[in-house]
Amino acid sequence: MNLKQFYFLIFLFASAFLFSCSQTEKLKKSQKSFIPDVVSNLYIGMPFNDFKEARGIKNLSVIEGNIVTIAKEEYSGDSISLMQYQFAKDKKLYEIIIEYVPEYDAKAAFRLKYGEPNNGKEWLFTLTKNLKLKIWIYQNRLCIADSRKFN
């Protein structure tokens, strides 16, 4: 391998790395207004290892399965009692579930945030050609997910 080829390979790997980082930043930024502040350091599509680092593994109970991995985080504050995260087979975050205390009216709070549901009883937001966020309230739980997992 000559010096020109070596520099070309370095350039190629650096470009691929920078492109990957910029795609991740775009993904995070597109979701920022839909993710509650308490989990603002997370995003749908986040790799499991990045998630563990972001949330602190000491606070989590993790059940790893062949198809789905579930992480639960006990949480007290902000009217929240529990947070649950679901990861697909590829170990990427596809759903965030935030359970609120009974006194908190999640449905009313998130209608203020997102407006009236635009997809039946839920919200559907198109972020990119490959990602639509599906958001709904179920038994005082806020659920935010990659819509592709629920079709």
C-alpha cells in the first residue's frame, strides 16, 4: 500500500465516522421536543450500551431476552413512579414508557404539550422518512415509540 492509498483510507474512515455522528445528532435533535425533560438524554434508536451509560446502570433492572430487552428504572419525582425502556433484537431503543402517579393527569398534560391527538386516540409525528414517533397515553402512562414496531 502506498502513502496515497493509506491517506485515502484514513479519509474514508474519518468521513464515515463523521457522517455517522451527524446522523445520530440529527436523530436526537428531531426528537427533542417530543421527549419529556426527565429522559431528555435519550432518543428512539439509541444503542443499549449508550443508554446504560446515559441512565446509569446502577439504577436499572434489566431483563434481556432474545427478541426484546426491557430496562426498568424506579423513579420518584416529577410525578413519575416508574420508567420502562424497550429495546429491539438489534439492541436499539424503540419505546419509552413513563408511568405517572395516580394524582397526575397525564392525558391532560400531554394534550397541552402535543395538542389534540392526530391519529385516533394517539399522536403520530413524522420526523424523517424512516422514523415516525407514535405517542399515546395508556393507564396514566406516556408511551413514546418507533411506529414501525406497532404496525
